[in-house]
Amino acid sequence: MLKFLKITASLLLVGLLLGAGGVAFGIYHFSEGLPAHDQLADYEPPMVTRVHANDGRLLAEFATEKRVFVPFGAIPERVKAAFISAEDQNFYQHSGIDFVALLRAVVTNVRQIGSDRRPVGASTITQQVAKNFLLTNEVSIDRKVREAILSFRIEQTFSKQKILQLYMNEIYLGFGSYGVATAALNYFDKSLDELTTAEAAYLAALPKAPNNYHPTRRTEAAINRRNWVIARMLEDGAIGPEEAATARAEPLVIRQRRATQTAQADYFAEEVRRELAGVFGDDGVYEGGLSVRTTVDPRLQAIADRALRSGLVAYDRRHGYRGPVASIDAESEGWAERLEAVAQPAGAGTWQLAVVLALEAETARIGLADGSAGTIPMGELTWAREALENQRVGQQPRQPSDVLSIGDVVLIEPLPLEDGTEAPVPPQFGLRQIPAVQGGLVALDPHSGRMLAMSGGFSAEISEFNRAVQARRQPGSAFKPFVYLAALDHGFTPSSIVLDAPITMDQGPGLPKWKPANYTKEFYGPTTLRIGVEKSRNLMTVRLADAVGMPVIADYAKRLGIVDNLEEVLSMSLGAGETTALRMTAAYAMLVNGGKRIEPTMIDRVQDRFGQTLYKHDNRDCAGCTSQIWTGQAPPALPDTRAQVADPRSAYQMVSILEGAILRGTGVRAREIGKPLAGKTGTTNDYRDAWFVGFSPDLVAGVYVGFDEPRSLGNQEAGSRAALPIWKAFMEKALAEAPATPFRIPEGIRLMRVSHATGRPAGPGDSDVIWEAFKPGEEPQRDDPTQVLTGQAPGGAATGTPTAPAPQAPRTSGSGLY
């Protein structure tokens, strides 16, 4: 017997040693290549980046997984208890594997062999963290063993609170919800602390298979599963019998998430996304959980979008109707279904598709996709002349059949009703057409460079190409103010006289003579600098640039950010160099702000998911900004760190001259706004580009209009006709509630009453008198002899002494017209 016991003991020991060795080998084998579990200490789940307007409204969201991260301490106990009861009742007792639950699951699954029931699982929350974060969803013994090993390691490394926090912020709960906080919003439109016990229990029922417990498609299964969780919570003592009964009786009601206060700025938001991606990378943008406060003003942005769209439509209507969207059979049954099958054109917005059903003497009868009917009156068709080549149009239509045919599918818009009038029956619509022309509008704060509005085209649905910042086009005469600014900085005054007369320049061997001309093809003789800008005289500008010197003009173009390397030839003085609407607008801002450099910006501040500031545009030191409590005292004085790029007195002189361009010159259409405004038109050869850039004392805006593939806008489509109405519509609405603030006059400026026509001091009988701005010592005298600039002074010095023109070759054909 003793010998038998010894042999048995020896065999048991060997068996134990072999078993332990086998376990050790298994652990070693399955541990090979396991991911490092300690990386969970620094785990940051992918979170949505939110971009906000300057008033806090949501502008855009960028995310691969829309998730709201909630730290452990912010998750209510009721919600934690629901998930623990549903997923891992012994969470706080086990060390990664719940052996009791595992044994119970094995017994249950053995009993269910041969049945159709789904096998019961026994994964703990820790195991789910190991699988979700470090492993795959592969169904295999190998993965389960590796999961178990990782679970033990996780439990030894992290607290239960950390493990639960990782789990509840990572799990997918359906409805596009990653994490419990997002699910609470998407299912019940509530924050976590607002959830009832029943709602918390329903969310806890979802981790295994959200689609199996869909609240509307599988309502009964969803309620049964929720009630099962409530029973587990009661069993675990998380809730009492009365609370459990109330929760079971509560109906499962899904509440659609309320619309967040949002702002619409498609082109602006896309430009912000590009800038963020350039700094933080795509992963930082789509997973970083950044909070971005931008500069866009939603009110001004809405005005800008409407102004640009309306202006492009107005231009497009002047150049005719290009035909229907499509044609279908409208004379047999089923036309509504055929109409519904026609794709809505990109950029149509709120416009609807309709089909022409019948044509009468004064109206066209139309049908809509919902089967309803309406009419287009003849008064809404008179614009729809046939579109011909080179932006010309045919004869004005006299009856609907001159424009439309039965079966034409067209875009329509309901006609607005006058106050007090009833809607006609059938309703009336206007014929609409998506413009072929494009354009851009950008508005800035001239003192800080903050971009308040940006519209990069008719619709971002048509193209994300942003004409406000990406389209490089010739600015034409919108560039002239910077030629005159250089002259004012180099000894000229607004009353200096320049000859407006023909000029011919040699372009070099084998090239024809360059003969610039005024828009009117006329010559006006000796003329003041002021009138030269107000009336946009090309010949005066060329002579002035010749006198100041193109190297000086190129330096000003670079300093003010218009063109980095302007070719030093005289045609560039007429705006032949390419730039963008944003650059031109920023340069005009540096005129009205007193010659201070600004850098246009779309982003005020970027914070990470923890609220730490990663970037801010304004980096000036502010002593006392954070060390004091505000009790009504004056705000701290901030240093002005902007570089001076032009003499502030010359800048004001240019502002005053550009104010004259609106009061008396090419921008006179904007005079009726009734506020102090200044600005300049721009048009290039063959009317390919139309511009207007201008400002009030505290708002600057620039507008560009043109085809994406450059071609003529059509005869007479100058900046004053194609671009200025858009600028005017924007500024009129933008400044509607603003006071009529006069332009600020810097120190060192003397105002004198002069004759507008001659620039000389006004006499008692003079009628056309203005206040002109001069620097001390440069005021004109009544008896001064008039000197007329006819060519370039020696060495490029700015004087009024006539000299022979310098042989400077212009070499390019582009020129500003108007």
C-alpha cells in the first residue's frame, strides 16, 4: 500500500509538473507577439473635431467615428450600474476572467446543444476592452486565450475605474454612436445625467448586437432586452423594486436629436479643414477631437452667399437661356414618375424641377414631381432670350413657346407674394437657370485680418474650387490704387497733375509698339491724380508708374501681399499680374487701417480634447489679462505689433481718393448706400475678369466675377456692372445697422478746400469744391505754376518735370480697362 501511494504521489507530481509546464508553455506560446497592454494608459479614442463660427454656432464636424469622450467621474452611477449588471456582474470582484460566469456559460451551452439558441458568452468587461483595443473580432480558441492573458495583464496594470472608462467610451451602440455619451444624445437627445433608469438600461442592452434591439424595427425585442437589464440591476441591488417596476412600465421612446445651432459656410469650412490638415494632419482632424473657433460671422456669411448667388444669377440672365435640364414624355400617363427620375442638378439648392405640360398665350402650365401643377407667367420668361456665342443673346421672347417646349424639364422657384395678397391657384413660379459664370466674395476685418465671410462660388455642390482664395486672375484697374499709393509715398499729392494723352512704347525687336488706351478711347489732357483714380485713367497710370519706377511698384505689390514677384514692366501697373480676391481684399484693408500689415486668418483658436490651447492667432502679450478679476475697470492696453507697410498719411490720402471713386467715379452705383465707403472697380482685357474691392472704416470686401476657363464676360461687362452690384448688395445689408462712421484721419494730415477739377485752393466763386488731404508742406498754392507729368523723371524720381519716356518694355498684353 505504501509503495502504491508513493507511486501514485509521484505520478500526480509528474502530472502536475507536466500540467504546469504545459500551462507555462501555452502562456509563453500565446503571449508571443501580443500587443503591449500598457499602451492603454495613453489611449485617446478617436473623437470628432468640431468647427465653430465666431458666435459659437456649429459650422462643421470632421470625424471617422462620432464620439463624445466622458471621463469616469462624469459618468452617472446609474449608467455604470446598468452596464455592469448587463455585461459583467462580478466586474469589481474578478481579476480579468470571471470563472464562475465562465463555468455557468459552459454548462448552459452544453444543455443547449442541438437547439437553435445562440451560445451564451462569458466575456468580462476587461476581456471586451482587450478585444476592442488590442485584438480582432476573430472567433477562435487562439484569440480567446490571448484575450484572457491580456485581461489578466490589464487588471494588474490599471484600476477598475480606468478599465470601465475605456470600455464605456469605446463601445459601439448603434445609430452611429461611439461611446455612451454619444448614444444618449442620438437615442434620447439627453446628456448622461438626464437619462432615466429605463433609458440607461436600454443603452446597456445594446453592446452585444445593436441591430437586434433596434428601437423601432424590433421594438418588442428591444423592450424585452431592456427589461432583462432592469431585472439584473434589481438583482445586483443597483435599484430597488419600486424603481425597477417604474422602469419596466416606461415606454421606449426615441427622441430625434435636436438640430444644433448651426451656421452655413461650405467654402469657408472646407478651407478651414485644409488648413487644419496642413498643421495637424488628417488623423489630427478626423480623430483628434479638436475644438476650433473660427472667425466667420454667420450673419455676414449668409449675406455674402445671397449677394454672390443673386449677382451671378443676374449676370447669367443678361446673357440668355441655355435650354432645359432634360426632356421627357409629358403627354402620356406617368409623367410625374418620369420627372421624379430626373436627377436634381448640382447647385440647384431650393429650386425645384418641373415639366412643361402645356403652352398658352401668356402662361406655361407645369407639373411637379408630387403630381401638383403650377404656371410660369410670361413676365417670368422675358429674360430667357436665346443664348448665342460670345455671351450675346437673341430676340426677346413674346410668348412662352419662344422659350419652352412641352416635355422640357426646367428649374423653377415659387414667386414671392406681396404683403396682403393671397396665393394664386394654381401657384405661380419663375424660370431659373444655374449660372455658367462663377465668382468669389471675401470680407475681412481690416484691423485684424479676421475673415468674416467667404463665398467661393455659386455652390460648393458644383465645385469645391474656392474662387475667393484659389483662383489667380488679373485684377485690372483694381490694382491701380497701389501705383498711386507708391506715388503719394514718393512726393506726389492728390492734386499733382499728370498728362492724360496718347503714349507709345517700344516692346523690343520684332514686337509691335505698345499703345495703352483709356476705357473711353478718349484723352483728357492735364488731370489730377485724384481724378485719375476716380475715373480709372489708364494712360495717367502708365505715366505715373513710369515716373515712380516699376521696381518701386513691384516692391509695394510684394509688401502689401498682392503679388510676390511682380514683373517689372509697365503693363503690370494696369493690373496684368495675377492674384486672388483674398490677397486684393487684404491689400485694400491695409489702406483703410493706416498702412498696417495684416495676415488674413480664418482661425482664432484651436484647442485639444482636454481644453489645452494648441494655436491662437493673436499672440500678443497682455499684461493683466488673466491676473486680474474684471470689476468694470478699463480693459488692458494691448500692444500694436503690426508692421507699417506704407505711410499712414499716404494711406489716408488713398482712402480719400477711393471715397471719391464711389461719390463721383466708377463706383458711383454704391453711393446710394449712404455710408462712408471707398472702393475701386477692375476689368481686364476683353472683359475676362470683373472686380470691385472696397471698404467702410471697419469692413473691407472684395468681389471677383469670371468664368473658370477664362473667356469674355461679354461686351460692357466691366467691374462696375458685373462685380459692383454684388459688392453693393453685400455692404448694404452688412452695414444696415452700423452707424455712418467717417474714415479716420491720422496725425500729420491737413485738409484744404480745393477745386475738384484742378486741385488748386478753392476760390470764392468755385462750385465744385472738395476737402483734399495733404501732408504738411505739400499744400498747393493758388499762384503755383502748373507742372504736368508727361514722362519719367531722371532716375525714377517723382517730379512734375516733363522728360522723355523711358524705353521700358511692357512685354505682356494684359491691361486694366475700367
